[in-house]
Amino acid sequence: DKNPLKAAAEKAADALGASDSPEEGIPGKPGSRTPPVDEPTRPQPPLPPKPDQRGPAPMSPTGADTGADPADRAQSGAYLTTAQGARLHDSDHSLKAGARGPVLLQDHHLREKITHFDHERIPERVVHARGAAAHGVFRGYGTASGVTKAAFLAKDVETPVFTRFSTVLGSRGSSDTVRDTRGFATKFYTEEGVFDLVGNNIPVFFIQDAIKFPDVIHAGKPHPDREIPQAQSAHDTFWDFVTLHTEAAHHTLWNMSDRGIPRSYRTMEGFGVHTFRLVNAEGSTTLVKFHWKPRLGVHSLMWEEAQIINGTDPDFHRRDLADAIEAGAFPQWELGIQTFPDTADQTFEGIDLLDPTKIVPEELAPVQPVGLLTLNANPSNYFAETEQVAFHVGHLVPGIDITDDPLLAGRLFSYLDTQISRLGGPNFAQLPINRPHAPVNDMLRDGMHQTAVHRGVAPYRPNSLDGGCPFLAGADTGAFVETPVTVPEASKVREAPASFADHFSQPRLFWLSMTPVEREHIIAAYTFELSKCYEQAVKERALKVLANIDATLCSEVAVGLGLPAPRPTVELASPQPSPALSQLGHSWPVDGRIVGIVTDADGDLAGVRAVREAVLDAGMVPLVVAPTGGVLDADGDPVTVQRTFANARSVEFDALLLAGAPGRGDDAYGARDAKAGGSSAGDGAVTDPRVLLLLSEAYRHGKAVGGWGEVAAVLQAAGASPGGPGVVTGADSTTVLDQVVDLLGEHRVWDRFPPAV
Ligand code: HDE
């Protein structure tokens, strides 16, 4: 009856190289043994091997068993072959006229190998190029049956899904922790066809009309002359656009808030952004907004942390998602809907539901849970799945329909269009990751990369040659029938409705809903980004926009830029704040959080062992950090080291604990091993500067730090005074940990940042 949380944490620990047993280590990780390599023996094994003779599936990078069935491998047979299946006897040397002679054109294998390689890349997505994805299941609670007939929501059923997270602006190889919006796209393989919920982690968008999409993306992408900066909004063209288009103020404010730098994909909310129209079995309609609520709470990075991670681990989010799933700590989100009556004016409490720059505060329309998403399997092949998956807001199933949001209208066109060029033709729905799980019987034929062998002679309707097949369904036999919405009589115009002109009341609502520390982060983000702009006019215009949101926000950013704060040009609204918009004030599960335990050979290793076990018991991951790799076994009971002072950086840890050293001499934490020399810890002891950096960064980033035994002087030297907010000390390692667990539940030690504005 093992604690399941502990079991998951132990797996996570193994995956991160935190195994305490040198025998069970991970290749390439400290304390690991190298697994035996199956050298090909001569003579070669007989062909063809039965699937169960092929040996285990390849190990994953973290060494965990992927559970993949070796029989599922795309490749089969024991021998290397050409693409045509002819066995090869050499793939390392070109065919030449003599060992030093010219290479012969007749070398088919050489030409095939290089030609295929030359065409391995496909165009990256024009936006959302960098992503990471996972398979999973969605369990409908059956609570939505009153508003929709879509079976995966209306019934208590399980639907397979594939979810891809992404940044928007960066190229495929850019860093994960840049300040940007994140995509959150989920493909539901329902029994009634594919439904895609193609959302973001920010509930509003920069623009109100899709015709502006090329403009906003051209402005956000790197400058066309030098193609810099990569994956950043901190540059002139972005700020030029968002200050000339004040409808962008709301989304920009979310980007400048902590939402722009999530801690993990697992701690992001997701939003469908547009208002959708649900249809129930009786044909009644309800307007809705979709929300994903993460089980681990909404949690963000600190800006400095994000910048350090960009250098130390640009794959931070991708790695976090894959490691968590591999360890069995499956990320979960609850899907919820805000519902609104489908009235002729399509507004709710005065908020225009067709305006994608507006939210409806949860306090006015609560988010009602309708199902649970669990991501439980990593892709087996990045290209085949994560890169080739094709989402589309137009992939709808009966019971879910669209509204007239003009942004949504353009998206309904764009996704299929872009995929035809990105995936090289119109047949990408046949790729395994895109194939519906419902039967497909279309009349689409031929085209590039057609892999189906269609039968029959009459791909047209009606026909008399193929027995009249296939037949048409009606609403009663599961057809998608468009809701017969009345379209008002109107003239053709290129205009926006008057309500779309309110650009400032909701940014103000967001600002007023933030806590003081969240506001400080927003001010710092605007100041940083605008200070990266060269054009004075852009900075001045940005301050004018901020003046229309809030006077303090504007004046604080103006101080940072060394510019005068302008006066507002609109009357500032007084909206009721929405506490649901703030990330603070909640306590969340701590599973999967990473606790660093810093020690050296003189440290209290019994205490290290005890706290390691207690961290695992709490469902978290312990990582022992010491001067060098290997094992510490001063007392004959070895402790495996997972990180060294040379490769550890504070950003990997959610909390840091120092192991005290009974009877330690003047050298604390391996100072004698540090070539760079040490710093005085105040009592004559010398501490390795890398330990001080670990601690001071963790402290600055609002993380719980502490230790047990004689650690006060080292903490003090790192600027983390014992007894200060979130600095926990005591005699016993596990008692200290108990307090750290409480602090971790709140994500950060917010008390460390007293209000300044
Ligand atoms: Fe997208 N968007 N978008 N978008 N979008 C794409 O489709 C587009 C918008 C979103 O992981 C593209 O296959 C237009 C809002 C996500 O594969 C493209 C407009 C929201 C992803 C496209 C928008 C999104 C995309 C690029 C303005 C949140 C990544 C590659 C009208 C609700 C999906 C592709 C994945 C990708 C067009 C605005 C979310 C070009 C024209 C608003 C999560 O078709």
C-alpha cells in the first residue's frame, strides 16, 4: 500500500537522475552505470525476427521505460535497408573508383540517403513554431448535457486527446521561458469526429479583426533587416504596433504580467478566447467561453529566473512536461465553461461577447467544470506527432458551433490554408496524429501525399454507380447541422461595432485586480521592454496608453524610462476588481516540486537521507547537490550526488536546504574544492561562492530556503537572514522540511516583497 504520490515522486526522482542507488542510475547522469550496449555480433541474427524477439523499445533520454511496444516501431527487420527494402552491406562509405578515386554517380544508396536528408525539414509554423505536446485522455463529467449534445462533454465518457503547448513569436529552436503568450491547443478524437480547442494561456487577443493578424505578427516577429530580437516583444516594431492599436492594451498588459512567463505548462490556465455557441439535444443554444484550470494552480517564473533559464536550460518547459509525464506525475486541467444566454445583442452584463479583447470576470459568470484533461503519455516521435499535428478552430462536432466574432472568422480560414503549405498538400488529415478516430468516408480525392487507396468509381453525389453511397446523415443521425442563427439585415461595411471602441476599461480591471507584488512585476516588465526600444516616439506613446489604464502604472514606468508621465485622455473607469485574475492568495498541491539539498562530505548525511525520504513522501523530488559528483559516504552509508556545484543553478529548484555540519572546520561547502576561492561567512568560515550564488538567487526569486544545524552564518552571507520571510532553520531536517512544504504550497514567499507601490 505504497503512497501513490511517493511512488510518482520516486519515479520523477529517477527520471531527473535523483536515484539514490548507483546501480539504478541514468546514463550520463552522476552516479550512473553505463547500460550494456548490444554490439551486433557476427553472423547477424536470422530474419525476420518475431516482434517479441526484437528486444525492448529504445530507452528514453531520462532512462525510464517508455512502455512503447517494440512491434510499433516504424522500422522493421533486423538489417539496414534502402527505402525500397534492399539490404545494405555498407552505409559509411560512398561507392568510389578506388579508395582515393572519384565518387560514382551510380551509388543509389548515397544519392537516396543524401536526397532524403536534404528534404527532412518542413516549414515551421508561421506563428507558434516552438512547441511541446503530449497524449492524454479527457473525461467528460456529463454535467454539460443541459447545454450541449456533444457526446464527449454531455456524457461521462473518456476521449483520447493530444495537446500541444507553444510560444507564439519564437522560431522552432528558440527558448521556452521568453516573455510571450503561450498556445494551448487540444485535439479531441471524439466518436463524432475531431474537435480542436485551439486556445491560449491569455484570455484576450491583441486585435479584434483577423484582417489585422498579419500586421500584429509582422510587428511582433524580429525586425526584417537584422532578424533580431528572437522570440521577444522587447523591440520597437512590437511596441509601435501595440501603442498605435490601443485595442492591444489588454493583451499586452497580460503579457507584461507574470502570465507572460509561466513556471511550467503544467501551471498555466488555458482559454478558448472567443465566445462559442453550444447546442443541446433540443436545439437550444447557449453562448460559452472555455477555460482550462490547472490542478497545480497558476504559477509563474520571476523575470530574472526566466532570463537565467534561457541560457542554462532553453528547453525548460519542454523538459518539465516530458519528465513529469514520464515520472507518472500526470499534468491535469479541469475544463470549465462560463455560460451566457444567447441573446440577440450577444452581450453579458454590458460586455460584448463578440469582442475578443474582453473577458467576463469569473465573479460575474462562474466557471462551471465539465471534464478533466489528463496528459499521460509523451510523443514517441517529435516530428511525426508534435510537428505534424494540425489544429483548426473549424474542427467542430455536433453540439459546438461558432459565433460571429470577426477574429474567429479569419481563423476559420487560416488554419487549413497554412497547413496546406506547411504539411505539403491537402492530405495531412491522413497523418497518424491527425486521423480522426471516428470513421471517415469523404469524397476528397488524390493530391500530394495521398496514402489512401480509395475504392469505388463515383466520388460524387448523387451517384448511381457506387450504390448511391455514401449517404447523408441528419441531425438525428449525428450530422453537424449549422445553427440557423438569424443574420441581421445590414449593409456591407468595413467597420467595427461601437462597443469595440472601449480599449481601456478591461486593462484597468486587470490592473486593479492585481496584488502589489504582481503590479510591481508589471511595472518592471513595461520598463524593461520599453527601455529596449530606440524610438522616443514609441516610448512616449506607450506611456500615453498606460496613462489611460492607471496613473501609478504610468508614472512608475515613466520614472524608469526617465520620461515625464502624461495625463490620461479618457475618463478612467472604476470596475469592480476580479480577484480570480490574481495568482496569489491560494495554496496548491506540491507534487512534483524540486527540493535541492546542499551538502558536502562533512555535512550531516543522516539528516540528508532523512530529508530526502521526507521529500519523496510529500510527492516531491529531492536532488542532492555537492561539490563534486559521485557518492558521499563519510559515515559508511553512501548518499548519491545528483547535481554538483559546477552544474547546478538555482533555477532548477523550488526550494533549497543546507545540510549542517557537526564539527565542520573553517571550510564550508567545499570551499577547498572551489578554484574560484570562497567568501567569508562571517564567522571566519569560507563558503564556496557557487553555494552562496545558489542561495542568494533562490532567496531573490522568492523561494523557500533554509537548513538544519550550523547553517546560520552561510545563510546570512547569502543575504537570507534566518528567521526572515521563508528562511527556515532548525535542529532537525524533517521538521524544517514540513515548514518548507507549507511555503511551497503558496508557490513563492510573497512576504519577501513588501509593497512599494
Ligand atoms: Fe492562431 N494560428 N491565429 N490564434 N494559433 C496558428 O496555424 C491565426 C489566434 C493558436 O500548436 C496557425 O497551424 C489567425 C488566437 C495556437 O499547432 C495559423 C489569428 C488564438 C496555435 C494561425 C489567430 C490562437 C495557432 C499557425 C487571428 C487563441 C498553434 C500554424 C485571427 C485563441 C497550434 C497553424 C499548434 C496557430 C492563424 C489568432 C491560438 C497561421 C489568422 C486568438 C494555439 O493558421
